[in-house]
Amino acid sequence: MKKQTFGKVLVVLGAGLSFLFSVGLWFNGQREEGLFVGIWVPSILSFGTLLFAGRGVAS
């Protein structure tokens, strides 16, 4: 597996785990904590987009 592909998988996996953790907190009655962790999802995906933007483009 290429480094770039592995990195993309890690970013998506991290966002997915964050989402599941957020949902778990929400339904266990810790709603404020669930909202806080839920904010991580777009942040992780944005960071991944920033890391991989422009890669693989022929110059």
C-alpha cells in the first residue's frame, strides 16, 4: 500500500472513530461531550484535505 493511500485511510478511519465515539457519548447522556467530540470529525477531514491537497498533480 502506498504511503499516500495509507495516510488517506488513516484520516478517514480517525474521522469515523471520532463520529462513533461522539454518538456513543451522546446516547450515554453525555451530550455536551458528544457535541465536542463530534466537532472533531470535520476538523480531521479538513486536516486530511490540507495534507493531501495538490499531491499527484503533474507540474
